[in-house]
Amino acid sequence: MIVLLWISLFVVAYTFVGYGFLLYFIIKIKRSVRGKPAIPAIIPDALPTCTLVVAAYNEEHFITQKINNSLELKYPEGKLKFVFVTDGSSDRAPEIIAQYPQIQLLHRPERAGKIAAVHRAMEQVDTEVVVFTDANTFLNPEAIERICRHYSDRTVGAVAGEKRVQVDNSADASAAGEGFYWKYESTLKKWDSELYSVVGAAGELFSVRRDLYQDVPPDTVLDDFMISMLIAEQGYRIIYEPDAYALETASENVGEELKRKIRIAAGGIQSIIRLKSLLFSAKYPLLSFQYVSHRVLRWTVTPFFLILAFLINLQLAAVHYSLFYILLLMAQVVFYLLAAIGFIMEKRHIRIKALFIPYYFCVMNYAVLAGIVRYFTKKQSAVWEKAQRKM
């Protein structure tokens, strides 16, 4: 039991903290030998042709802002195209988009899910690079230039931008927790990218070489993750570009964020099964190390080890009366009490951000457990389950 406790604690600590520290030290060593990697210059004539693809489902409230934001993006004239897909939308979004001749609108009344819409859009793309972004996120003006400059390197097959969550002083648990999580994720992605490759891209903003793009199965839940990882599986790197960012508001509340996290967790299990060749790849061992450390552990065993560590610690403290095990148990109890207080305060709309972090951490791990159950009970659909966001 003692051995199992230490294994559980090690896996949990490594998953959420240890991998970050290990990456940091590896990067420090790498820089001392090779120096900090140079950022490619933006040379307008050398930038590839590009298509911005936006899949929008009932985004009437955001679509005008999204269109204006897209048309204001800096890129050499004649090299950037726009394709918006609104399949299944029953609001005025298609009518609004149709008023802009610069944008190619694809619309069908049938709703088949986001990935089906993306497949339709890709049939229209004839440029060297395609950039995907969500309808409710807004890009900085230089985003496309900063992403596409990396394609001067032929080893780069995809480029992921940064997701930023708007968090103000009155932020609730969903905003504070999500904002903190994405700041930490951004740091890990920077180091992953510098070491070798990012492991997957987020749909808010990412790009791929058109000739490397592969259609994913229509029941794919995490299409953005799968599209980018299929390119990594071919031996190309996914680069992280934090200076190209997509800004969005947080989920409307923790309930909406939980719905989104459960979907991601179910899609994570699906992706792990379909990308099993990357779990122990002799061809790309460094990518396998990053993939297992950064994604696989979070989406599979770590939440179970969290529970196991608490239960074993409880029994050891009761049986051995060891001061060490008692203090370790007390630390866990205090953490979960803080999470419970965060839950109560979130319900009462009392804003203490420090308490939202433990609460969000517990919500995130519960979502993984719920997502695993949802996937194996075949209750997860690939059709959009759009989480409501703050307006």
C-alpha cells in the first residue's frame, strides 16, 4: 500500500507540476548548448497563400464582430481568403455573412456537426496553408502573419496559436479557473514547442499545411486535436506561436465549463485509442514522451490516482498513526475543503479567486472521469454541444 501511495502521488505530481519542471530544465540545458531558437522574420513576399476557415453554428450575436475582425487581419494583399461555414444554423448568421462579398459562404440547413462542416470547407481550400478559428473568438491583427512565417521551415506541418480567456476583477470560478489553466497551458506549450513539438492544437486558432491535411472520421469529437496530431504522426512538428492569439470570454458558469470539459475528456479517450501508434513510438520517441506526459496521463489514469492516493493515505494514517501520513492526509483534506468552499462561494457569487483554483482543479478531474464514462457508454456525440459563454 505504501508503494502504491507513492506511485499515485508521483503520477499526480508529475502530471500537473513535474512535467513542467522537467521541461523547464531540459529547455535550459538545450539553450545553454544551442542558444535560444530564432523567430522567423515576417517577409511579406515569402508568406504562403492562406485561407481562414470559420465554422459557425448559430453565432448571430458574434458573427458581425468576427467578420470585421477577420477582414482587419494584416496579410499581403491577394494572399488571404475567407471561408465561413454555417451548416445547421437556424439564426440570421448566414444572412449576415452573405452581405460580405469578400467571404465565401457555405451553408446547408442540415446539421451534421463541426467536423462535417470543416470537411466541406476544405474541399474549397486551394491555398498552401489553412487557418482554423472559432466564430466567437477574436484574433490580434498580426495573428495570420505570425503563424504563417513558420512555414518557411519545411519540418513544420502545423502551427498553433494561443488561446486567451478574458478575466476581470469580478471573475467567477469559470473565468478565474479557466484563465489560470490556459496561462499554465500556454507556458507548457511554449516549452513543448521549443523542445520538439506541441502535442495537439486548440480549435480557437491553429493552422496546417493544406497538402498534409487529412479528413478525420465523422464521429471525431476533438477534430482540432486529431487533425494536428495526424500531421505530427507523419513526422512534422507542431509549432506554438504565442504572439498569434485568439481572445474569448470564459464559459457562462462552471456548469457550462464542466459540459465543455466532459466533452473534451470523452474526445481525449477517443483520440488516445486512435493515436495508439504514438504511445510508444520508436520512430518518434521524443513526441511520444511529450504526448504521454502532457496529454495521455491527464486524460486517463491521473484522476484515478488522485482518488487512490486519498483512500490509501486515509487507511495508512488510521493504521500506522504516523505523523507523516497524518500531515499528508491533512494537506489533502485542506485542499479539498478549499475546493468545497470555492464551490459554495461560486454558488453565492462571492469572488475570491484563490479558492477558485482548487475548485476548478477538482472540476477538471471530475470531468475526465465523467468523460471516460460517457465515451465507453457511447453517449458522446460528435455534433456540437456549444457551451454558453459570457457576453
